[in-house]
Amino acid sequence: MALTPVVLTLSKSGEPTAHRIAAALGCPVHGREGRVEKADAYFPNALDHARDLFAAGMPIIGVCASGILIRGVASLLSDKRAEPAVLSVSDDGGVVVPLLGGHRGANRLAKQIADALQGVAAVTTAGDIALGVALDVPPAGYVLQNPDDAKSVMARLLSGGGVTWNGPAIFDVDLPTGTDVELCVTDAPTKGDDTRLVYHPQHFTLGLGCARNADPDAMWTHVETVLAENNIAQGAIACVASIDLKADEPAILQAAQRLGVPLRVFTAEELNAETPRLANPSDVVKAEVGTHGVSEGAALAAAGADAVLHVEKTKTETTTSALAKTPAAITAVRGRSRGRLSIVGIGPGQATWRTPEVSKFIADAEELVGYGLYIDLLGPLAAGKTRSDFPLGGEEARCRYALEQAAKGKNVALVCSGDAGIYAMGALVFELLDRTPDQEGVSDAARRVEVVCSPGVSALQGAAARAGAPLGHDFCTISLSDLLTPRDDIIRRLHAAAEGDFVIAFYNPVSKTRRTLLAEAREILLKHRPADTPVMLATNLGRPTEHVRYRALKDLEVDEVDMLTVVLIGSSNTRLAQLGEGPRMFTPRGYARKIDGDLTDKRNDPYIPEEASK
């Protein structure tokens, strides 16, 4: 299991059992607020928290009724080969039930917990019961070449068939013998089928080097050729390795991706230490990158001291490769990762508005960086992680720090509210990466990290959802902060948006020292739209102190707005309807004209959406 499980406990009666499990497994305990006395983190709602952890790919051990966990994660179930383990444990620890992820470690985990608690593991997976093993989950260091055939093979064995081993037996159980099924363990590129499972021991590390911006397809052809010529299966490769200067090289990154293995990088000094073991040391390479060999040195460094160079350096016009081999299958790769910075938007603050992808990036991260309040809003998801809090106003320092931490090989999440690409840190990260060294950019190592962005629910979207559908037609957003944008530019944009009759969302409408621009915006808009144009004020969206109210444009007062308020100004067509559940703000798109036949002459216009042209 790649991730450490989280133990959930909902009551005092189950709390002792939860802590016994945590002690046995070395994992944290999350407890229900107001009901559990001691925990590493607390959550207000069990269903929401279980859903959040599951979406992030975290294994869950719930000391609670099975139904609570089932209801919590049910809406997220899709692929049994990808979902994390979910187990329920009775309050007294007597029964452990693996609910999900039996083929991803849940059954093994259930037996481990049951042994620690002296309870019973209620395993129901047919293979585990009859054979004591799941054949599609090989031991660490081995890869199943044909996992799709595992179901058919297991069915044959469960019907009374027997096994013939071709190679060493890798499962620590006694399987029935016979000729119905072959289990093959080999380094060679052998194909399996519905009567034959092929397991590749990962004995090899693949060292790669290349010219800057080498063709990825040329690199892949080189790799395939080397493996084929040496009768080595792709599944026998444990990792791709190179010098850290090549951490962002597309040809090397894509080779690792195609093999489905991690990339590990080393400094020139680390590779130079491998010089005595190199078959082809080069003074030319030393002068170029600081080490006598990249591909051979990287393969050996990743494989370790007991490895030997199995395939010496081969090269094409732009690429080099080498293979090292270890006596035993590799279960932990050496070196450091490329480093990753995930720029994530957590929404306005409500956990249910945070996307599963964002939760996954946060769960995977080693370190969280951001404004302290935003990290606090993550609640238990941030528990146990290194966090680096920055104040408001420290935005550039925040982004620079996150990039440089990722440059050390860490997995870092830069936490923003709303959507990270809307008035947040996303643009600043890329600006820093785009700056030259004399423009106070970031280090070369930081430029080589992987940067990914994940969308969040913006304050604009949250406010619109609370209102009804005010963004039903064309809209724009304008920040009224003149800290980074010249005041004249803001005024110009206000006039343009007013004349264009856009619905407008104002971000950063006021601050303690900036009180006039919102009033100026109101006066500009009143020249172009009715005085009773509906305005929505949404403060602290998605948080317990959320406050939503409506005003007419002429009645908009600066004093009831603060920096935590989103201001939505309707267009001349926006309406405020008084419905049963209260006022609802919406902007018609023009469907009434469609009903009246005004669009019948535009049915073939490619710029008219399909639903409006029918």
C-alpha cells in the first residue's frame, strides 16, 4: 500500500480500539469532534470526511458501522483496481471487515489488524479464502504482465485446477499443483494468456542521457531496441535514472511514463562517485556536465552497491542508455524524484466544494505551502503534514519558497482559496519560472520541477450557485484592488464592462485603506443600467459564517462590504425572482426569443450553440 492508512473513530467506545490499530500500523487517528477525546485530527461529519479521504486515495480503517463508510464513499465507486482500501472494525476490535480494495491490500491489512487485536478478519474475497492469496497482487518488486487475465486464471483454480510454476515461486502459500494454470516468473518479454500469468521481477534500472530537447520518439525507439536485443521485458525495469540536469527532459520523462516507472535523478557529484564502476568513462562528458558518465552512472547509482552493469552504454545521435542489474528484485528505488509543485484551489472553504483531484494532490504532498487560513480550511486532510504558512502580502515569497522546496525533490502543494488560477498564485508561479536570473527568477533546479494545476470552485461560482444563475449570460470579473493594477486601468475596465452590459463579479472590492473604488464603480454602472439592477453580496462563502444578501444597485453601500465579500452586479437583463425558497437571481440567456422563433434563421450558424439552434 503506497499511502499510510487513516483510522477513523466516531465514539468513545471505539476510541481505545482505534488507538491500538494506530499503534500496530504506525498511522494517525482522526476523531469525531465532540465525541472523541484524543486524536491526531478531528472532523465534524463522518460521511464527508470518509468521502474526502477516499477521493484523495487514502486507505480508510473505520472503527464504526460498515454502513457509515459505505454511504460515505458510495458515490465515488468506479474502478476496483484503483480504489483505496476501506475497512470497518467493530468498536471492541472483535471483527475486521475489508469492504473495498481487497486486491489493493485490504485483505492483508484486515488480517494484520485482526492479529494485532486478537479478532477475526471477515475476508470474503474468493481467492483469499480458497487459496490464501490474490494472484493479481504480486509481492513488492514484481509486476504482473497480464493483469486482465488474472480473473480467468483464478476461476480455473477455484474450480479445482492446479498450478505449474515456471521459475521461482513468489507467493508465500502452497498452491494446488497441476497443469491447468502456469505461473511464469521471468525477466524475458514473455506473453501471458487466460491460463498463464507472467510475473516480471524488477531486477533492472535503466540509465538514460540525451541531448537537450531530444526527440522523445527517438529515445523510446532506442529503449525498445536495447531491451529487445538483451531479451529484457519492460516490466523488469524498476526505474529510469539520470542526472538532475535532465529532470525536465521530455525524452527521458516520456520514457519513464511509457514504462510506468518512477524517474530518479542524481547530482553530478553522486554520479561521479560511480566512476570506478563505469565501463565507458568519458572526459568529454565530465567537462560537459561534471561527471564521467550519465547513463551508466545513473543506472548503477539507482541500483545500489550490489548491482552490476548489465548492459554497457549504447548511444544514438542524441540519446544514451545503460542497464544495471541487482541480485534481488528492487523494492525501493534510490535517488530523488524530479520534484513536483501542485497548484491547487480548495474552493471558498466548504470541503464538499473541493474537487477529488485537489484532495488527491493534497494527500500526496509532503509539504503544504500557503496562507495559514487556507491550510486551516483543509482540516484533517492537512494533519501530520509539514506546513509552511505565509501571511497575506507575502505572495511572491510564498510561490518562490514552494518552487525551491519542490526543487529539492519534494512533492509540494501550494494551497489557494477558490481557483488557483483566478486572482491567485497560479499566474505568479509561472511568472517566476519565466523570469531570467537577472529579473530575480528562481533557481535552475526550480525550473526543472513538474508543475501541475488543479481547478477549484471559485468564489464567483460559489456566489452564483447560492444566488441561482446570475451568470446565465455573458459576464466578466474585475478586481478592484489597485495594489497590483493601476487605478486608471481599473476605471477603464469598469467603463468597458458597463458599456458592454456584462454581469460583473468584483473581487477584492474594498480593504481597510481602500474604500472609494467600489463607490466609483457603482456610479459608473448606474449610467448604463437601471437603478434597481439586482446586486448580490456573498461573504464567507461555504463557511459557517456565510452571509448572503441582495441589494438594488442604487442602494449598494461600501460599508457593508469587506475583503471576504464577492459582489455580483447584474446586467440590465438580470432579474431577482421571489420564489418559494427565497429570492433567486438569474440572467436570461435568450431562450424566450428562441420560443418566439427569432432564431429560426440562424440554425446553420456555427456560432449559435446547438441547443439554441434547434
